[in-house]
Amino acid sequence: MNKGDLIDAVAASTGSSKADAGRAVDAVTSAIAGELGGGGSVSLVGFGTFSVSHRAARQGRNPATGESIWINASNVPKFKAGKALKAACN
């Protein structure tokens, strides 16, 4: 499922137009991204938790040349599935 398919599913589920569903999906993703950008986390009970994890700077290796490279520290998004989501997958 891609974003267009998700918008179609939300529109069908709520009985709203595709334009309204698209705005709703965009609002949810923007709200999650904004919270994570500020270093916070978003918990959706039963679905999962979005959070930010810090990845330390480290030495890496270019697989094509074998040359050592320096990989800078960064913050990366992380998702931990909730109990209900895990159960739906199994």
C-alpha cells in the first residue's frame, strides 16, 4: 500500500472525499514528523510508538573501495509496534 492507496482507504472508511482524506493523512504525517523533529515521541495505543534515536558517530568502510570513511552522528526515527498491531500481523 502506498500513500494514494492509504488515502483511498481512509476516504472509503470515513465516507469523505479523497481530497479531505488526503488532507487528513498529510496532517497526521506532518504532526508526527513535527513532534519527532522536536525530539519528542508519538504513542498510538495499540498501534505503536514513534520515537527518535541518536546514532553516534563512527568509522565505516566503503564496500566498493575498502576505504575507511567517517560517518557523522545523526538522529534517526524509530518505530516500535504495539501489541494489537503485532497480533494483527500474526
